[in-house]
Amino acid sequence: MSTTIAQLRHFIALADSGSFTRAADSTRRSQAAFSRSIAMLEAHLGAALVERSGQRNALTPIGRTVLEHARQVVAQADELHQVVRHHVSGEAGSVRLGMSATPHALLGSRLLHMAAGQAGHMRLQLSGGPQAQQIQALRDRALDALVMDQRSLPGAHADLEVHTLAELPTGVLVRPGHPLAQRHPVRFADLTEFAVACTGMSAAMGRLLVQRLGLQAHPDTLITLGSESVADLLDVVSHTDAVYLGIVAPAAPLLAQGRLVALDIPTQGLQSHIAWVQRVARTPNPVLDGIRGQVQAWLGEAGSIEQAADLPA
């Protein structure tokens, strides 16, 4: 007798639902067949995985350890089947991609259009949210890869592969006729006179700003308008005296139309390094590798905005 993928799936369903009845329903098994599957798994492993006490079905300590490994094994099995289906039938499969705010603004629509036109009916899920949560979701195999600012990654990530895709310039943008547009040069201290709009900063970027520019540049002091929607921030800045601080590439159309201008303020060293992040332990996936290549090409195009915007060095 050996442990099967089906048994591991059943155990994960039980752990997620906390109920034999709900887990049996979710896996389309009778309660008797489901209970047998869990019992066979416990017998093969030689350990009780579930504490059966009335309505309470909590995992034992060894059960929690088995659950962590079970999720990894089942995810790898799913990845393997996806790769085989892609080679045999051309099915594009499913990709779950986490993205921080600015990469999403630059790439989200293009990725969705690409998936919609993909032969083999690619299923593409784009996710946002706090980057720490996205990193954990990647580790938990709830996401397949991340596109994010490399500075946002934790210091130690031996379980993750990090590939820098592009270096994108950061700038400070305002509407034409803004009071700061008439000052040359502009100091960072001048920004505090106005609302500063930004998607947020990594702790590393915040420390760099403080080291270079003083406490007035600390994100908690400097940033007054925050949102994960870059489009919303740029819209506010183009219609008010608010100031945009961030990666310039998403503002390319507004800069080209003259609806925004770049301030004469030094931003050298504040570039954002956009990275592609995956788990080290993963099944090779040609579909995901293809998306990574396309993302890198698009970001390379976006990097050319530095010359078009005539940003200060």
C-alpha cells in the first residue's frame, strides 16, 4: 500500500474545511469513502493526522507537518499534468501571477489581451495586494510567480528564484502650470507643500530616501495619497496640485499628451528594479517561461520612457 495523490487531496480538503462531511462533499465522495481514504493515509504513514473529538477535527502536530508537504506534492503533480497537457494537446493551462501596483499598471491589460488570444484557452489570474502576502502565497503555491520591485523582497529567500527583468526610472510628475514646475531645481523638501501621491514604497527604498534627503523624505511623512491604482493617482495629479512620485513608465501617454510634466529634481539611484520571482522547487513550465519572456520584453520597452520624459539625472 502506498500514499496516493487522491488521498493527499482528501487530506488537504479536510484540513481546509475542518469537517469530514464538508470535505467529502467538496471532493464528491460519500462520507464513508472519504473517511476510508483518510484512514488509509494514516495507516500508511503510521500516524494519526486528525484528532477526532465529536464535531472537532483538528490536525495533530504531525498532521500539520504532513499538510505542508501534501500541498507541495499535490501542487507539483498539478504542474506536471499541466506541462504534459500543453505538450500533448496544446492546452495552455492555468497561470496565477501576483503583481505589485506599477507592474500591474504597465502589464495587466497586455497580459489579459495575450491570454484572451492564446490558442489552447489559457486561464490567467492576476492578483494584487500587499507584497508580503503575495510572497507567502507564492510559497504556499497559491501563485505561480510574482512580478514586483526587487527591493520589496525579504533579505533571505533561499527558496525563491529572483530574476531582475528591468530597471525603470523613478520621477516626480505634476500637471503643467503647477507651482513647482516653475522652480529649477526643485528640492524634495518642496514636495511637502503639496499632497504627494504614490503607490507605496519598500522599507529599503524608504531608508534610501531618508539617508539621501533627510527625515522629510520618510514615506510616512512624504506620502499623503496612497493607492494600488496607478491610473487613479495619475488622474488626480493631472487635475490637481498633487505630486506623483513613482515609476514614470505608466505615465507615458499623459507625458506625451502634455498633461503631465517631470519636475527638475534628481532621482538618480531611486530606480525601481522589477523582478520575476518563482519558487526554486517547481516543475518546469514552458507556458510560464513564455510569459516571463514576454513580460521582460514589455518592460524593456517601458524603460525607454526615461529618454522620452527627459528626466533629470
